[in-house]
Amino acid sequence: MAHITPVLLCGGSGTRLWPLSRKSYPKQFVPLMGKETLFQASARRLHGQELGPDGELGFAPPLVLTNSDFRFIVTEQLGLAGIDPGAVLIEPEGRNTAPAILAAASHLAASDPEALMLVAPSDHVVPETAAFHAAIARGLGPVREGRLVTFGIHPDRPETGYGYLELDAPVADGAPQALLRFVEKPDANRAEAMLASGNFLWNAGIFMARAADMVSAFRAHAPEIFAPVEAALAAARTDLGFLRLDPEAWAQAPDISIDYAVMEKAENLSVVPFSGEWSDLGGWDAVWRESGPDEDGIVTSHGATAIDCRNTLLRSESDRLEIVGIGLDNIMAIATGDAVLVADMSRAQDVKKAVEALKAKEAPQATAFPKDHRPWGWFESLVVGGRFQVKRIMVHPGAALSLQSHHHRSEHWIVVEGTARVTVDDKVTLVTENQSVYVPLGAVHRMENPGKVPMVLIEVQTGAYVGEDDILRYEDVYARN
Amino acid sequence: MAHITPVLLCGGSGTRLWPLSRKSYPKQFVPLMGKETLFQASARRLHGQELGPDGELGFAPPLVLTNSDFRFIVTEQLGLAGIDPGAVLIEPEGRNTAPAILAAASHLAASDPEALMLVAPSDHVVPETAAFHAAIARGLGPVREGRLVTFGIHPDRPETGYGYLELDAPVADGAPQALLRFVEKPDANRAEAMLASGNFLWNAGIFMARAADMVSAFRAHAPEIFAPVEAALAAARTDLGFLRLDPEAWAQAPDISIDYAVMEKAENLSVVPFSGEWSDLGGWDAVWRESGPDEDGIVTSHGATAIDCRNTLLRSESDRLEIVGIGLDNIMAIATGDAVLVADMSRAQDVKKAVEALKAKEAPQATAFPKDHRPWGWFESLVVGGRFQVKRIMVHPGAALSLQSHHHRSEHWIVVEGTARVTVDDKVTLVTENQSVYVPLGAVHRMENPGKVPMVLIEVQTGAYVGEDDILRYEDVYARN
């Protein structure tokens, strides 16, 4: 059985699915389609043993590439999915796909040059898992011959939002074929022509290779990437189980995609055609398409009602929010508790303009959610008044907030789920559901969850200033300042 | 100086401005245009002395007609506007305008048959107050001759949503003219023809008369209304300063408008033309029009951003909510914290369908707001969990909640503004900002605001059931069960 390490690229911060995808918590971590997040679904798709038509596939624990802000989201979501991460590499900054993939390849090759790797974005939709496994299995032959395999999707429309792969012959029965060239995102006419010719596939950005072969390809075709990435790996440091690449070396790596840096130059390339459904969910129009519009072209979420509409996407992203559309045509409207997007369906690629406009007016909705994820869990502000704020705080089992104090506020804590261990100055107490604790202004305090189930408490802050930056940290298991 | 009693009709529960107007708190009580609510603006428009071109107008305290649910909203909003209500008559149920106006006329005539009354809806927009006062002043002559005066608005478009008044001659210089007939809401062709003829005005539903003359008109033309309304007044009872009309008698009054019941039959009618701006804000398209669209036809509220839009209304009704429109044409989108309406501008009259659809799925947003107004103030649910709920509660100075207990929940109260007097079983304590109180399950308790400023507290409920109906009331100054 082939043993393949999934390399999940998880550092993106897409704004085209705002308001559901924001810089602080982007689309790969959101349950956009179904109950799992896209990242969880991507990890699950590449998880398990004896998969493929003949049971010839088995996946090793994934290697995840992400950035520092998302590292605890990655481990939390893998944990909830019951998948053990093999390694989590932290990119000091986003440098596109080439440096990230080389870092993964080099990390794997260091322990086993023969290791097989499958690189995949973590924000795509591939509903037909068995068919996808079959395509991966078809790629094993070329990979074992030392080739780099890329996967191409059968186009079903003249899409202008994707790059294409040109083959030297019409796409056949799914067997690996030779690649003629990569084609940039086309205009509409060119896209029509490519769809008609039958020699083109969409470039899905999914690659498979032996780790050592991938490293060799970089060494041959992209030496300007090779050196800084090797240095960043050599100087990487381990931090709470994460592998942090060295920032100084990493900053020397060019910001470039693997297509440009390696694939367009390499000659040992094979393409495996994949005829199953696939989408990069690159905009709300893609979400609408992939969600299965009814005969009137309507897609509605729970909490959404369409009256006399056509070709319309209506989504409510909160249990306490109803959205109603009346007489709409070709409109998409997505509502969260703190932000609403309403756009013509043809303007899906302009959603980033909404984010830019909100950034310009310094609205927090541009980049952040009311729910703020931290290493220990999350909190959300429920209401802010003149001299008070109310928060809901969730602490994971075994997790702890930093030991801290505030200059301007007192806090009342009421536990509503689970059990907290609370430190206030020299006193440590266990506080359980329906019990409360008072933390006077200036007191050194800490909140922990010593239990086996999540702990939820309501915090009522009162004082002249209730901003997040009124905090003095004395000790922090997550090494924050 | 003429002394006129404004009669404000305030019982409506319009659904066409959902989600901002809901049955529990309809549009007249909402700050739809500017900072004051429509009701407050209506009361202020008919408030003051020595008004009109020659200082010939003076207004008595208003007589308000409303229903039981809105009685405390009426007094609270008048109080905030600094206007003393002369009387608040409670209609046991809505019976359209005729019975309400007769009740007001009869109530006024009982103490002074010569009293002048000006009947006005409380949900219209009349921005040019001085011009409106001048029109009222022009109506004083006919009123003193014993005529019933109605006000007609110069039409500036072929509106099909209003009734019309037909004059016996082209509309002249604003002087009172004789009325030929009332015209129902027309179709588009008829509306065009009426606009072209110059003999028609919009029926604004505003009337002025001597109270005794109004009563006489009902006695003459609508005896079937006269008897039950007189009986409902005779059996009315006073309750905390409100005059509650007798429900049994009131139920006998036909559900009919004053136009049908009296005005179309009366012969002593005069029309005062009014050329100032006026709108009944009968839909979001009217709000868009009255809000002054820019040259691209765009109206945005604070918290709303329009990108490449035309003829579009975007409103955010919450400080913590951003709405962004992209590439919209002829769309209106209104977002509150718990509901979003997105509709084609041409479908403004179908917004009631949204309310019907939400009622059918039993969504609370159909009729109620998260903020629930009570005689003593208001509360809103901030979050509901499996076994807990968090509320923000505001209590007016001098107000008190009922003495109560719960079977299924304990409550933690943290005062964040003002001072509370709290009763828990036999103990009464004063609780001020940053202090808390625990109310155990089953304890008999009450919360009061003994102070001079509003008191705000955060209530954290925990227990197996946190519904509103788990309440046993022992004493209530507002006589609720």
C-alpha cells in the first residue's frame, strides 16, 4: 500500500467570501458547505487506510502549512475531526505556494526521501471522495517513475476564474497524460475555445510527488527559493508542538506560486484528469453553484426565505437571524450577526471591494469576527455600554488563560457550563455552574478549565475603560506577551 | 388665539416597514427619519403656542388613541420629547379610524363642545412645519363656520398608493375649496389622468373640526357607530392615567374608516390644499424617496456602504452592524441585528409577505424585537445557551418590576449603570454599579430603580428552563398577571 502524506496548504485569508470569511478566521475554517469546515473536509478526504479502487492508498497524518495566527485553529479543528496532525509548519509570512511546498517537501525528505506527498489547498470542495481517491491512485504510477503529477479537472463551463492545463491530446479515460503547458486565467472567448477543443483541463492546484523529487525540481528550477527555504527549515524552532520556520531566512524567499517557479519549467510532469465535481469556492457565485440551486436557481440556508426570487443565494449565518428576499433576480445576500453583504451575482469577484471599504472606515467587520479565537478557546462580546461590557467566554478542557490583571475594570464571572478553576490573588477556588466570582480591579487572576467538558462563563466587566489592551500578563502557557 | 387639541392616532401595527416596524413596536414608535420617532415628530409638530403665520395657532396637550400594548410606549416617548399627554384613550381592539375619531371627539366635546380638534396619523412625515401650520391656520375659518376640514396634498407624481380628493375646480392658492368627492386608490392610468387634470389632491387623512361638529356628523351619518362608541366611553375606566374604553361596547362598533363612515356622506366639507412635502411612509420605497437619494439614487444609513449601486436603499439599524451593497440596481436592503430584508424596490408593498412567511415558520422576528418593552423599561436577550440566558435589563427611574419567583432558574444580577433596590425574600438591599446579587431558585424577588437615572443590569439566568413563562407574580404596580 502506498503511504502518502497529505500536505494541506492552510495559510490563505480569502476576502471574496466576506462576511463569512475574514482575515482573522478565513474561509477554510468555516462550515461553508455542510457541517464540517472546508479544512476539516480537506483533511478527512485525505485520511484513512486501504482507500482507492483496490485499497492501494493509505494516508499518513497530514503536514499542515499555516501561519501563526491560525495555528490553534488548525489543531482545534483537526482535534474535533479526530485527525492527528503529523506536523504543523508555521510560515512567518505568506509567500505564495512555492516556498510552502518546498518547505513541506524538504521536511518530509529529511526523514524519508522516498516519502510520497500530496499537496492540496484546504479550501476546495471535492464531494466525490471515492472518485478522487481513484484519481490519486492513477497518479501513483508516474510518481513512482519520478514524475511530478498534477491533477486537472474536466471543465463543464467556460470559466474565466481558473487557470488551465493544456494536454497534447484530447482528454481521455482518466489515465495520466503528458502536459503541454500551463495557461493563465483566460478571457471569455479563449475560455469558450478551450472548452470546445477538449484538450484542456482546469488547474486544481493539487500535486503529487516523491518528496525527494519535489526537492530536486526546486533545486533545478528555482534555486532562488531553494536556499532561503532550506535555511528557514534549518533554523526553525519548535514551539508547543508547532515548527516555526525562521522569519529572516523565510523573508528572502520570493513570493511566487509553484506553477510559475517550478511546474512551468519542469519536464517530468504528468496530468491525471479528474472528472468528478470540484470547486475552489472562489466566490459566492461558486458557493451558490455548488450548493445545488433549485429549478428557480434559488439557494437558501436555514433562516433564509426567498419569495418570488430567481437565481438568488440567501444565507443566514446565525441561529438568531432571519433573512428574507422578495422579487430578487441574480442577487446574493449573506448575513452574519454583525455584517450583511448584498451583491449582484455577477459581482462576486468584487466582494473584496466591500472589505476594502470597511477597512477604510475602520470597521472591525472588515477583518475580525465578534467571536475571537484564542489558544485556550474563544470569547465574544455580547454588549458594550458606556462603562461596561459583557462577554461569553469558552475555555477548552485543560486550557488556561494567562495570569493577568487590569488597571481599569473589575470583572464578575458567572459559570454557566462546566467547571472553572479560578485564581484571584492568593486564593484558588473551583467554581461550577450557577456560581460566581468577583475579580476586583487590580487583582491578579486566572481562569482555567480543569475539567473534561468545555467551560462557559459570562463575564461582566465594569470600569472606566473596557478595551482588550488593558491587560498585564504575568504568566502564559501560550507564551504570549 | 385658536386652541386646538391634536388627536393622534397611534394604534397602527404596519408590517410594510418590516423588519424595522413590527407588531410589538410598529413604525410610529421608530426613528425612521431623523432622531425622533415618527410619533414624537407628529406630537412635536402639533405642540406649542403662538404658531402659524400670525401667531394665531396654539395647541393643547394631545389626545392619543392607542391600544393597550402601546400605552407605556406612548407615555415614555412623549415624556422623552418633553410633551405632556392630555389624555390617552385605550382602544380595546383596532376598529379603523371612524370609532377612534368619534371617541376622541365625544371625549373632548364632553368638557368643551367648542373645542377644536385636529386629527392626524402619528406615522406620517411632514418636514415643513411652518407651512403645515399655515395650512392649519387657513382651515380655521371654515371650522369656525361649522365645517369639517380635510387637508389635501399637492400630488407630484401619479401615486397609486393613496386615495385622492376631487375638487370642483383646479387647486388654487391654498385657500379652502369645496370637495366634490373622495376617490379610492387608483390604477396607474387613472392616477396619471388625475395628476394631469389639476383638480385632485392626495387624501392625507388629516381632519380638523369643532369637537361638537364632528360628533354631530357621526350622529347624522353613522348612527351605527355612534351608539356603541358612546357606550364604550360611558363605561370607560381609568387605569394608571389611561382611559380604557369598554371592550364589550367597543366590539359593537363597525370596523370602518372615517372616510367611508362620515366624510363621503357629509356635505359641510372643506379642503385645505397643502403644497408642502408629505408622505405616509407606506413602504420602504417611500422611505427611500423621503430620505433624499443622491444623484445615483442612493440612500445609505450610518453603517451602510454602497459600491457601484443605483437607486438603492441600504440601511443598518444597529451600531454593531455593517451592510454593504455591490452592483445593485433598484434594490432595498434593511438589516437589524436579528433580521434582514432584501427586496426589489418595486416590491415594497409585498413586504407583508415576508412577515407572513416568518409567521408561518414561527420565527419571532415576524412580530417581536429582541428588545422587549415593558411598563417599567425594557429587556433584551443577549444570548441563550442550553441551560442559561443572559439579559440586559433597563429600569426607568422610579419604576419597579413585579414581585416574582421562578421554578426553574436562579439569577445573578450585576448592576452596570445606576442603582437598584433589590428584594430577595425578606431582605432589601441597595445595589449599585459593579455590585451583584444572587437570586436563588424559588426566592421571591423584586428589582426597582429608586434613583433619578436609568438603572441597567445584566442578568445571568441558569437552570433547566429559562423561558419567559416561568414566572409567578405576587404583586405588580402595573396590574399584570
